[in-house]
Amino acid sequence: MDNALIPEGLKRCPLPVFSLWILLLLAIIGGGVLAGGVVLIKALNVTGLNDYFGFGFYITIDLAIIALGAGAFFSGFLYYGLSRFFPAFKELSKIINLAVIIGFVCYTGAIVILILEIGQPIRGWFPYWHANVHSMLTEVIFCITCYAIVLIIEYVPIILENRKLNAIPSVRLFGHTLHEVMAIFALTGTFLSFFHQGSLGGVAGVLFARPFAFRTGFFIWPWTFFLFILSAIASGPALTACVCRIIEKVGRKQLVDRSVYELLAKIVGTLLAVYITLKIIDTLYWALVLAPSFGFKLADFYLGPVYGYWLLLVEIVIGGVIPAIILLTPQGRKSNGLMFSAFVLDIIGVTINRYVMTVQAIATPVMPFDRWEIYVPTIYEWLPGFALIAYCALIISVSYRYLPLFPREKELNPAA
């Protein structure tokens, strides 16, 4: 029965091996569900969150995974929106299905984690019905919800390409119809993602009482609004490339042409160079002009090993400047080791950015009588985080096994 579901002409690992892998992922997800249940029953006091830290691990992983899920909307924008003008972007058709699935798992997983973060999920409908029109978070909530729905719609035609489902005429017709109008949903997703990615940065940038995060800006938008958008579209395709490479290594197959990776490297390198240049300018202006105007100096925002200068170094230099240089040089792109190391460093850099803009921004003292606060997440935060990663791996694994994600797989692996 399992072989009948696998795409015709493609080879997958034996079912017992795949079943053990799925059982492992389900066990990790089960641990996260149990920990999440404890949080919902006993409330957030079992976590590292308190009256001082309203944001912590949950929000950090949410912001990071939403940024890394940007590969879906940005790849869709390049392929469906710009490939007519720039034929090189048509290469993305070979990896667009994987980008959609990664976006789907990132956004749906982030929504589940948010259920734990809000403390009282029974009131989760309040932002929809009692929307605070003056809050950027309201726009974030609506855009993330709508884009999650768009990703589900984009995922459906990929599911309908399953060998058994596609044999049903009505299902095949429905799936083909969805494919014909997919550009509309992809471009709608681009519009939604653009604003909520920016508003997530805007939330930090308008915190006047938190000089570490506060920024001036353009009309109502602080600079962090635009920096969050740039960092997301510079890191999302990097995650897509890394996941594809991991599947290739595990399955011992070539799934996409080398040209696809090189195209992603050029896109990520260019965007990362633009982002990190603006980020350096923003950081210098903040450290030399904006913060001193509030009576702070740079040393006031960093402390010891927990909130030390190493965070600034890793985020900007190791996670920004170095990977941008590697990806922009032909020699760097020719070496798989260098190219994929640069992708990983890019992912680390954006994750640290989301961490410092939430946790470190809150931990920094803002009054003369304040002191540094140390945030330590508990097991009830770590386990749901691991469960989120396992959930992403589960959906991607099942999708790869039973759906024809890569149009060139059969052609690139004739021996298989």
C-alpha cells in the first residue's frame, strides 16, 4: 500500500526505516504537547516568563521561524511575479513546492506556539473581535492568520498531486484549477507577509521606553520595520536551500540542479549585503546619536556573558558580513561547504537579531534604580520549541515521501 502512494518512478527509503523516523518525531512532539498542556493548566508561572519578562523563548522562536518561513512568500513573489521580466527566476519552479511547505509548517507552527504565549488561549479570539486599531500587533495578527490560510490553499494542490489522489478525475481537475490561479494566492501572500514582517519589527521600534529597541524612522514606521522585512527575505531562501540539501544528503540523491542553489546564493547574498549595510548604519546611528540623546552609552546595553558584545559581533559580522561576502563571490558559491556554511550563518544571524530585539531589549535597565534581569527559559518552553522543529520535520518528511515535490528528481537520478 505504501509503494502505491509513493510518486511513480521515484525511490524512497524502506517503510520500516521511515516509520522509526516518524515515531521519533511523534515522541518529540508528544513531549512538547505534554509540556504545553502543563502550561495551559498551570499558567505561565511554570515558564521563565514573569512580570518583568512578558516576552521570552516563545516569542523569540516565533519571530525567528516566521522570518525563516519568508522563503515561501519571497520565492513565490520572484517566481510568479518577476519571472516574466527576469527569466532567471524561472529556475525557482524546481524548488517552489518545498518553499511553500516550509512556509506552511513555519507559520502554522508559530500560531500553535502563540497559543501558549498569550497565557489565556480561551481569549485568543479577542484581538479579532475587539481589535485595537492603534496597535501594530493587530495588523500582525490579521496578516499572519490570513497568510496561514493562503499557505494552506497553496499546499492543497501539492497534496492533490499524490499518486492515488491524482488518479481521481474530479480531484485532478480541482488541483489543476488551483495551479492555474496559484499566482493570485502567491502575490496575495507577498502583500500580507510584507506588512506583518515589517510590523513585527515595528513593534520593537516604537517602544519609546526601551532605548535598546527604540528607533526613529519614516513617517509612522521605525527603521526596524524595514530591517525586519529585509532580514526575513534575506534568510528565508537560505533555510529553503538548507532543507533541500539535508533531504539530498539523507536520501543520497540530487533533487535540484546546481544552478538553483547558485541562484538562491546570489539572491540571499545580494539581499543580505543590502540588509547588513543598513543594519550597520542603523546600529552606528543608534549607538552614537540616538541612545546618547536619551542619556545612554553603548556599554549600558551590554553585560557579561549573557548579554555581552558577542551578540552584536555574531549578529552583524559572523551572521551578516561574512556570509554576504561568501555568497557574493563566485569562489564562495562554487564551494558547497562555503555556500551552505554561509546559509547557516545567515540563519543564525537573523535568529540572534530576533532574540536581542525581544529578550535583551526587556532585560536592559532603563531607570537609575533598575538592574539587569536574567531570563532563563524552563523545560516547559524548551520542549514545545523542540516539538515545533519536530513538527516541521514531520510534515516535510511525509510530503517528500508521498508527493512529487521536485520536478527534476526522476531526471536527475535515472539509476534510482
